[in-house]
Amino acid sequence: MSGNTSTHRMPSYLEYKGRYRGLAGWLLSTDHKRIALLYLYSQTFFFLAGVVMGIFMKLELIAPGQQLMQASTYNALFTVHGLTMIFLFIIPGLAASFGNFFIPLMIGAKDVAFPKLNLFSWYLFIGGACIILLGMFTGDGPPDTGWTFYAPYSLRTNTNVVLSVLGAFVLGFSSVLTGLNFIVTIHRMRAPGMGFFRMPLFIWAMYGTSWIQLLATPVVGITLVMVIFDRIMGIGFFDPAKGGDPILYQHLFWIYSHPAVYIMILPAMGAITEIVTTFSRRVVFGYKAIAMSSLAIAFVGYLVWGHHMFTSGMSETARLVFSLLTFLVAIPSAIKVFNWSATMYKGSLDLQPPFWWAMAFMFVFMIGGLTGLVLGSVATDVHVHDTMFVVAHFHYIVFGGAGLAFFAALHYWYPKMWGKMYNKRVANIGLLILFIGFNTLYFPMFILGIMGMPRRYYDYLPQFATPNFISTIGSWILGVGLLIVIVNLLRPKKVSQEEIDNPWQGRTLEWKVQSPPSLENFEEIPVVEHGPYDLVK
Amino acid sequence: MSENKTHISSYGSHLLVLASLIALTIVTVAITSVQLGAFNTTAAMIIASTKAAIVLLYFMHLKFDDKIFRFMVTLVLLIYAVVIIITFFDYLYR
């Protein structure tokens, strides 16, 4: 690549004085990097709120019987925990924050294709979040339906379902517009010489994600509007008494919400690919296989939603078809894991914090993936459906997968984003404690599920006491680990400019510019002459 | 790309499209009074799909755009069709 190495430093995007100063300089900025940080800070805030709710839920479950709260409070708490974590943290996830920051930088562009639309998407995100929050404190209180809003209960409960559903609907618009923006950016704004097969694999992952955001999100949008119409006008789309079908709701909801799992995990896999390649000091193994597996996951992910519904009462034929299709997703997912392993094989591994985070991701993601096969098979799913096994599985995938990858990406790109460096030793200690806490918290839930403990209850039978107690202890350890990690990131060390421009010897375009990048990223648009991971002097 | 070959539709063709959409809407309403049993839904879906195709092709200029866009839209419609077909593995065999 040529024409992109700075000889003199420009004011960074953090220092740049534009038309607006101070807070307005952030809230009205159309710079993709500032918008990325707006997403990152708001998502982190919602994540921490979700963590606090989760710790309270585990505290309630420390022993049989009522401990801290009534059943209805617990129902509201797990609903709001789910809504916050799913819609406000992990669906925007790496895509909105790291995608926004790094897509233009990695493809050699000055910004995304539609900068104003980008800012508007963030406002929609915050608007949707505010509506959900409003739903918690107005009317008859926070919803108690679970984040899935399953009909017919969501049509009958007296809690404030309509506002929460409306909030999720608005958040959907934000997701669609972000996806559209990224697709156009990737198609139209790549630097000269950067063909599709010279794009970094994070960009491929973001490309697949963006298509899912664009095509799947409208389905849930319409479905949520149907719930509102059912509640307000009593139309009866999902009400059997009026000729409606509650299972239709589950179909429509999961047609979006299963691909949404890939909205969460695909960017995570993209970030892990970047990290594994950089710290293995090798050319990535199977570039095209990884790139195509991103698109394959995005496509096959559309066709497997029914595995959430094996016990819903849908037809036997559909259950078999969905079970078969579900197993197909394992193929592209495994391609990625095998290629990461092959990339590390005989590499000069550099054991820096982002690499350890990536390893932690791979370990828990494998457990999450393999237990997913138990749930993808009809015969075993009917035994553990709606038990704590499912809770453990999706926390291993969503928190252990997408969540840990979020932190891996944060530790990897931190010097690029803020031009500072954290304490690496403390970062490793924090990760170790968090990793121990994570497994102590969630692994007992697999055992509880197999023992038969149902999910979403504030109380349980005495035989479930010991694993629940261990799990609660795990939540405290995880909390301590998380606190160490975040405090460490908030207290960066002073290091020389050379150490932050490219501390990991990254080879993709974002590492060719100064840290933090200037407002328009590149002094002149680079010309790409080789693949993203080629070892070129 | 299509920067250099912008297609401008005539008022006549727009009016024809508008007339077709209104006519098809009337047919949609009228057909509900015909007893077709389970095929009432099918008929309504066919009419709605025809209307959507007219909007896509003429109002949204897909007919006059590059092949790549037609290909992408067709791909999306195919995914949608597959989703519907899979859903009917439930409804037809329940």
C-alpha cells in the first residue's frame, strides 16, 4: 500500500475544532469516528446497567425462596435485563461502534457514504432507548413478558408492553439505516486497488452483518407493530379467539431474531480474525473461506429460526426441516474456528492482551457452539427447552462470544481510537478474573438445565440450590473482573507516539495512519497494491 | 454505474402505472366477495405481488437500472420466497 504513511501529524479527530465546540461538537458531528464513540459510550452505559440487573437477579437466586424481590419484580427485571442487553448493547454491538470507526479506515475512505444518516441512526438509537426507559417508569410498570414479547401473553398483560415494543421498533430503524450505510460504503468507497478480495476480513464480516440488518430487521418491525395493533385495536393477528395464531408471532419474531444472533456474532468473528492474524504474525489461513463463510452464515442464518420453536406446537415436518437446516450453520462457523487455529499453527504468537481476549472468546464460543447442537436437535431440545440450559447456552454465545469479542476489539483497537495505551498486566489480570467468573456463573446453569430447572422463575426447588449458589458467587467474580478491566481502560498509561501508532504491528490500513486518526483519516487516499495481511516491508 | 444514463419516465407511463394500481386495488376488494375458499389469500397475495412489481419496476426505476440492481433485488425476493416456503412446512403439515 502506498501514499498513506504520515510524515507530519495532523490534529486528531479528538482535537479537531469544527463548527461546533464542546458537547455540541460531539452531538452534531458527522465524523464516523465521533459517532462510533457516541455509540460505544452509550452501549457501555447500557451494558453496565444490564450487568447490575443481572447481578441482582443472581442475588435473588442465591437460595430457594424469596430473597430480595417479589415474583413480579423478578419478571420485570429479567425482561428489562434482556431488552437492555439485546437491543441496547449487543445488537448494535461491534457493528455500530467498531464498524463505524473502522470500516472507512480499513477500506481507505474518509467517512461512511452517508455521514448525516449515520448521525441520525445514533439519534434513533438513543430515541428508541429513551422510549424503552419511559416504558419502565410510566403506565403500569415495566413489561414482564421477557425480551421476546411472546403472544398471546404480551397481548394480555397489563404491564407497559406498548412503549417497550415501540422502543424496539424505533431501534430497528437505526439498525436498518446503519446496515444500509455500511453496504453502500463498502461497495462504493473502497480505496483504489482494494478489490473485494483485498478487503480485511472484518469488513467481510461487517458486509454480511449489514445485509442481515437491512433485510431481517423490517420483519420484526412489522411484527412489533402487529402486537401494538392487537393490543390497542384488538385486531387479533395472534389471538386464537379471533382466528389469529400465536405461533405465527413466534415465526415472525424469530425470522428476525435468529439472524439477529448473527448480527451480534459476525462482527465479533471479524474482529477475532483480525486479532488472531495480527498476533500470529502470519498471513491468515483460508482468506476466501473465511470471507465466504461470513456470507454463508448470513444466508443460512435466515433459514433456521424454527429451532427456537420446537416445543411451540408447530408441525413435525417443520421441526425436522429446521433441525436439518440448523446443523448446516455449524459448517461455516466451524470453518472460521478451524481457520483461526490454522492461522496460529506455527505462527510467532505474540501473547498480548487482545490475543488472550481472543483465546477466551474461542474457548467459550466453542462451548456455546457445541451446546447449541444439543438445542438444534429436536430429540434433545424438547428435554432442555425453556430450562436454564438455554440460558447458559445463549450467554456463552452472546456474552461469551459477542461480549468477549467486544472487549477483545476494545483492547486491540484502543491505542488507535484514543491514542493511549492501557496497562497490559492489569488487562490480563482483569481478563483472568472475568473468565473464571464467567464460567463459574454460567456453567452451573447447564447442569441446572439438565436437572430440569426452568428458566424465568424467581424461586426453585431445594435440589437446585448448590449450582445456583455457585452461579451467584460467579456473578460476583465476573463483576470484579469487569470492574478491573473497565477501570484499567479508563486509566491509560503515557507511552511514546511510536508505541501507539502501531503497537501490534498490524498490517491493515487503519494501522498505517496516525493514532488517533485525523478528521479525514488519510492525508491522501491510499492505493492498495496487495492483500490485507500480506507480510510486506 | 448509471450516472451517465439517467432515465426519465414520461407522465403517460406514470399515469398508466397509477391507473393499474388503482384498478388492482379495486380487484383486491372485489375478489373478497367471491368465495374461493383457501385460495382467497392466494389471489390477494398474487394481486399484491403484481402491484409491488409494478412499483419496483416503474416507480422505482428497476426496469431501467443496471442488471446488478435487478439481480440484487431478485436475490432478496428469493430469500423472502424461501422464508415463506419454509414457514409453510409448518402451516401445511400442522
